[in-house]
Amino acid sequence: MNRRRWLIHLVLRALAHRKGRTLLLLAVLAMASSLATALGIVSSSMGNRVAEEVRKYGANLIVIPESARLDIGSGGLNFGVVSEPAYLQQSLVEEALLKSGLKAGVSFHLRGALHMKDADVMVEGVNFSDIRRLFPWWQLRGNWPQVGETVVGNDLASRMKLKVGDMVELAGIANKRELRISGIVTSGGEEDALLFMALPELQQTLGLGGLVTLVRLMVTAGGDTLKTSAAALQMLIPTAKVTEVRQTARTSEGLLAKVKLLMLMVTAVVLVSAGSSVAGTMSTTVLERGKEIGLMKAMGGTRWEVMLIFCGEAAMLGVLGGVAGYLFGSVIAQFITRTVFSASADFIPWFICISLGVSLFLALLGSIGPMISVFRLDPVRSLRGE
Amino acid sequence: MSSAIIETNGLTRSYGDICALKPLDLLVPEGEWLSVMGHSGSGKSTLMNLVGGLDRPTSGTLRVGGEELLALNEDGLARFRREFVGIIFQQHHLVPYLTAVENVMMAQYFHSVPDEAEARHALERVGLGHRLKNRPGELSGGEQQRVCIARAIINSPKLLLGDEPTGNLDNKSTVMVMELLKELRAEERFTVIMVTHNQEVAAWGDRTIHLDDGVLVREDRLKVEGKAG
Amino acid sequence: MAILYKLIPHLLSWLGILLVLLRGFPVRRTVVTVTGISGFLLGVAGALLLFRAFQGATPFWIIKSSLGVGFLCLWGVSVATVYCSTGRGAMLLWGERFATGSLSAGAVTGITAIVAGAVSACKIPGADGNALAYMALVLSACALTGLAPLLEKLLPASFKVSPSGMLATLVALLLFSSSSILRLDLFSPLSMKVMKGIHDFVHQFMESILIPDHLFVRPVVWKYIGFLFGKEVGFWGGIVIWFTPAILIALAIHFERLPSVAHIRQGAQRRRLLAAAIRERRYRLFIPALALLIFAAAAYQSSFPSVEYWDPKPLPVTATPSGEIIIPKRGEVDLEDGKLHKYIFKQGEREARFFVLMNPAGELTVDLDACAICKPDGYGQAEGTVICYYCKTLIPLETVGKPGGCNPVPVPFAERGEGVVIDSMTLINSWGATVKATVRAKEGAK
């Protein structure tokens, strides 16, 4: 058996001897490092997500009625809510677009509530061909609808127990309509709770001919040109508000920043308390094991060698705590992103280094005081039991 | 007996105002079994700690095995202890979470490298071949003291120090332990210094010195072997 | 003095070389010191003579080759060390004789010092008229040689150097010293050679095995094959070749057998010897580890050279209605100053980067900012060469304007009056064809 293996063996034996205390320390270290890891994972993966979503929307503009607050975005990007119905003239926007000469993919959206089986559902009227072009990431089970057909968001479908092929009856202010469900759509965003039908049909049903609530524009331009085209369009449609999605994404960034700040504070508190509890527990342990330390010194261990054994214990705790903390932290991160952002966190393997680092740092930092007393301990007095 | 293994000159140790050891001149030839007697507080433990390199004298000279202990620093003393001295304690001081073999290997670790086969052999020599994997808590007092002896002799020290090694043992165990020490000494030829207040135990030695209040008061040279069990 | 600052890496390696040599030949200190300094001076003088005797790249080639030979020797020694470490005894004996012999001490020191001197001399620009700089180099090297024995005494005694470890460190220090000089650098050419080697091999292999048809090779396979053509493969291959000798030597020491202690009866004595042997072996590992570190530093310096390339931002140019691009020789920029002048020409969606450069022979050349084999990462100019950023190949200015290899692709042009005239269509098409070919080659789909 070589010296290194013996040291590890010794450390494991000593830790196993005091199971309760070892578990307590492990739990403390794991908790602290898991929080730090979770913080890192959440901010890194959600930061990526926000950036990615902004990128996915590309150079994107939305046109909304002046008075409306709106509900746009998907998944992690819930930018706002509809407060009161306000509408835009579809033809007005089309005209303005033509006049501005912008090259843009356009998608018109009308949103309203329809009565279905004693309940109101949110229905969005769209042109399905535009949708397929502009939102290629929507996943569809079934087929895109023909005339007299509709697609249902995944969440809504499971809530209302709807299947492909079912007939639904939707009642609006103006008239009633019976539609066949041709497909179920999953976008990972709030569209999952909506029912989609062709724009003209919804306009008819709601009695809102030629009106829309939202226009999405995919302008193929970047940076400054987007701002200028937004401004140009704004001039042409004074009754509406033209916004860059890039701007609205800041709301989500703000949410992320708040969550990060909160986690940072919690982590700081936990780190400090974990550090002090490690220090406390370690110094009790060292006090209790005074005779053992004295014995080691009497047997001929130098002060450094004896200290190495105890540092080894702290390091072992740190490593174990770090691994546990990484696993636990990934779970916490998953939980937070699910509840707060309703998206899943990335699995980031190299965060184990951060987790290990935090845990080791805490374990060793907390042991500095006890280690000094180990170093100084006088073998004669400790063996006598003083 | 060839040369002196321990040579002290005006050895003094005081703790603040209390003088635990008055100036002491002592000469221990190599291979001798020296018993140190005295009631508690007489300075016999202090003497042992000084000779074993666990403590530093206040003044005087202390040469053990040709090494001037006063000249050594803390780590140098530790090295001296691991190479030169084996210690047997009254309370055994075994590490509670290690088995008998591992307790012996601990001494090997500090000395050089652990060697399990050799540690096992040492325990077999002290008659504990059947209790290798037991923890100290599962061993009787006599057995624990034998583990302690195996640990003390594993690095072939020149000097074996016993601090009331039989203080916690019953008569039968005491005799067994002393017999064992005698046998081992015959084989390994180490010098023994044993602190005790038991007249019978002291009688196992070649020579007995009596300390009182830090002063050497009497010295007996015993020709007769102690009582055998 | 700026030149001393530039010489710091070389002087540091020289000090390191001396320390290692002094430790490696503990009984031959005088031989090492004397041979060391005379060898260094000889190296500097030799480099000067070479610069006088040959023009252009030849002196660099000679010194670079000697470095390369040194590296190959290290490979040989490392393999021999591994081989010998399995059959103990022979090597130890040989090593002992090696370490104490005055001939070996002199030879190793002399060769190392000559190469070190020559490499350091290469750092000083221009063979003539820089006498002051040479003086500074020689004087500081002498001072360091005087200092080294004193410093060596301060090193802890447990710091032992085995012959193979010493060789590894010496070669590592020489390569570290040379890696800061673009034309002596070995690591980048090494990784380029590996890249090209793999490239050629795959080509040959594919052509002999898979012809007549590529239909059997699915796109996925092509993706992997394409990976083999990338810069990364060359880099990692180079890393492996670069570090293996030092790692082998370290492994040989790590797995060296411990002395037999079975015959010693007393356990404590046996263990004491064993522990001492283990400790001593661990100390001997320190030197190969140090060599590894130095190798890493050399590779880093070679990958991220501190040399600043002259790389101007491409100036946009336009064509006349007749499709000609006219660049005046003396306008805002002086085309005939011997520097790289980059331009970018855009026509609708298509664009082309090119540069105008006057080569040392005094002829103007116009070339694409891309070569026929690499991705079009472009070129930069430094120390009498241009460098391809993608494969780090150095192209001497003399050969710029000639086609082939990684040379920039020449563009036909005419000198008319006070300007250079290039046909825009030819330029655009030439760029298009070159870039298309190289990009496709990189992706592996023929």
C-alpha cells in the first residue's frame, strides 16, 4: 500500500467513524455548492435562451394598436398581457408596408375569445401559410387545416380533451361555426394554449371584418436598418405602435436579472453560513480528536504531515459535497427554470468544476482555524488529556 | 553494555514557576532496562517526555543516541521520534476507528511507507494473530496494550519508553505484557525506560531510579529477576 | 534599451540551460561554464557569418534544421529511456558515466550553447550596423554565465537531474527561445506538416480505394473525412508529437523500478529505503515536468506569437464603367513601400479581397488575399515574409506573386502610367473560383 492510498483510506475511515457529523457537513457543503451551481446554470442557460430567442425572432418588428398591451412571445419570453381589445385595420398596414417598400414577411394575427362547450377559449386567427413560413419551429401532429378545419394548441387540447378529427363548435358574437380539428400544434410557448383558425373566418365569427390585433414583421435587415425601418413604418401608421422585439426582450432579461439577484443573495447568505458552520463543526471535531492528533505527533508525524491528514479530510468532504452539489444544483436549476421561465435548463457538464471549486473552497476555508490549532497542538498536553 | 544511549547534564524542566525536574544528571547505557519510580508529580513523566523528544528541556544538555535534542527544531524532533523512539502509553491511545493492523500501519506511515504484511507479522509476534481486524473497542485492556507494543516496536526503535504501561491492567495481563516486553527486548535489543509506581513492575528492570519532586533520590541496581508469572 | 527587452526570453532560456547543465553535470562545473560561454559566443559569431555568407532564408533554414535535429534526438532518447527503464541497470550505468564524463559534458554543453547563441542572434534584426545590440547580447550572456553557478548553489539539493530529463529540458528551452522568432519556430510548421500529411494521405487513400465512385460514401462519412482536413487535426497532431518525448521520459521515470529491498531483514530499514527511493524518484520527475511546461510555453508562443503583423484594413475600391479597377501608385498610399496593401472590391453580392505588394526584387504584384489550398483567412506581413493566417505558413516576400502551394493567388494586372489596373471581372471570378474550391475541399465533397 503506498502512502497516498493509505492517506485516502485513513481519511475515509475517519469520516465513516463520525457518520452524523460527516453527513451534516456534506449536506451543508452540497447545499452551498448546489445553490452556486444552480445560479450559474440558470443564468448561463437562460441568458443563452434569451439571446437565442431574440436571434430566432431575427430582425423582427411587431405592429400593435396604440392603446393595446399585448401578449406576445413564446416560452421564456412572456412580454405582457392583453388588457383591452384594440384593433388595427388590416388594409391600413398592408398599404403602409407597400408604401414603405420594406421587404418583410408579414403575418396578421387577430385574437379573441369564442364560446366553446360552456367555456371561453382564446382563439387566434392567422393565415396558416404565413405561419408555416415565419414560424418553422412549430411542431404539428396531424395536418395543417383546410377550409372548415382548425388546429389546437397542445395544452388546450389536453385540457379540453380534444383529439385530431374531433368536431368543435365555436360561438362568437356574430355567428357560430363548426370546425374539424386537423392537427395539434406545439410551439413551446403560449401558443400551446390557443386555438387557431383562418383569419377571415375568425373575423367573420367575431364580426370584426378587416381588423387585426397584431402584425408580425420579419424584416430581413439587421442592426441600425431595423431601427430606421421601424421608424419609417411608424410614420406611415400613426395609429399603431411599431416595436422592435429586441426591445421587448429586455423585459425578460429584467426578470432574469431579478431572479439572478435573488439567487445571488440567497447563495451569498448560504455560503457565509455554510462556511461558518463548517468552521464550527471542524473545530469541534479537532477539539474532540486532540488525543489522536497528539498521538500522531508522538509517533513521529511532523506538524505538516498531521495537518495534511486533516486537510485531506476537509478536501474529501469538499469533493464529495461538490459532486452531490452539482447533481442537486442541476435539479434546482431545472426546477427554477421550469417554474419561473417555463423552459428547461441546459445540462452543462463543466459546471461540476464550479461546484467542486465552491465546495472545496468552503471546506478548506472553514478548516483554516481548526488546521492552525492542529498545527500548534502540543502532543504532551493533548495526550495527558488537557 | 557498550556506550551510553542517554546522557543528561543538568537537565531541568520548569513550567512557569513550578520546577518539574531539578537539574538531573543521568546516564543510561545502551540495552539497559531502566525503571523510573516515584509518586505522581515527582517529575518522572516529565523526564520521559524529555527523553522521548516530546518536550524540550528548560536548560541543561540532553543527548539521546548521539543526537543533541536541544539543537533540533520541531520537525527535527518529530523525525527523531519516528526513527528512534517507540512509546507505550497507560491509556493505550489507539485510534478508535482503525483496526489493530491499521493502528500499527499508522506508525509505519509516519515512519516511511505502510506495509500491511509486516504489520500483521508484528501483531502475530505479540500474540494477536487472531484479532487483526478488530477495532480497539472490541479488544480487552491487555490486548489493546499488546497492539500498543506492536505499534511501538514496528519501526525498530533504539529506545522504548513505557508510561505506566500496566497501570490499567489486572495482574495477569500485567505479567503477560511484561513477559512479552522481555522477550522482544531479547530479540530486538532496544533500551527500555519504564515509568511506574508499581514496585513489582519496576522489579523487571535492570536498574531503578526513584524521583521525588524532580530530584533523583535513590538508585537501586537489581540483580534478581522479577517474579515470573 | 528596447533590444534587451526583446532578448529577455532568449536570455532567460540561456540561464535555464546553464542551470540545468550545471545540475546535470555536477562534477564538471568548470567545463560546463567555460564551454558554455565560448559555445554561446561561437553561436553568435556563426550566425553573423551565416548572415554575411547567405542571403534570404538560408541561415534561418540552417539554424531551424539544427533545432529540428535536436528535437528528433530528444525523440530518440525518450524512446530509448522508455526501453531501458524496462530492463533496469544498463541505463543507470550509462547515465552515470554520461553525467560524470568531461567529454559528454563538454559536447552537450557546447552544442547547446552554440545553438542557443545562434538563435539569440537571429532575434537581432539586420546583420550589419547593429553592433551595439550584439554587444548587449554577448555581455548579458556573459553576465548570466557568471551568475549561473551562484544561482545553482541556491537550488535545493534534492533537485536532481537525470540525463534524459536534462536533454528534454535543454531542447525545451532551445525551442522556447526559438519560438518567439517567426522564422525559427518549429511548432506551427510541425502542425502544418501534420495537417498536410493527413490531407495527402486521405486523398491518396480515397482515390485508390474508393474510386470510381463516391456514391458509396454517404454525406455523414464525408463530414468525418472533412474533419480530417481541418486545422484542428493538424494542431492536435502537432501537440501529440510535440509533447510525447517529455511525457515518455516522465513516464519512464515514474515507472522506474524501485531498488530491490527484499534482502533486508529488518522491516523498518527496508521501508526506510523504499520511502527514500520513492521520494528520490519523485524529485527526479520534477525536471521532465518542467520540460513539459516549457514545451507548452513554446507551443503557446508559437500559436499566439507576440509578433505584430502588418495587416491593414482592406480599402474598398470601385471599378470604372468599363470594368477596370485603377489604383494609383502614389496617392493616399504608396504602393511601392514594400508593404502589404489590402483592398476589397464589391460587385453586387459578390466581393473579392486582394492586395498589392512590391516584392524585394522591386516588382509590383497583385494577389488575392487567399491561397489555393486554405480557407480564405487572409495574409499578414512580418519580418520579410507574409503569413497565411489559416495554416501559419510563412511565404518569403521573394516568392509572393508566384503561384502554387499556399502562396497568394496572383492576379493578372497591368501597370499603366501612374497606376495599377486590374480587370474587375477577372478578379471577381478568380476569387470566386479559389474560394469555392478551397471551401469545398475543406468540406470534403469533391
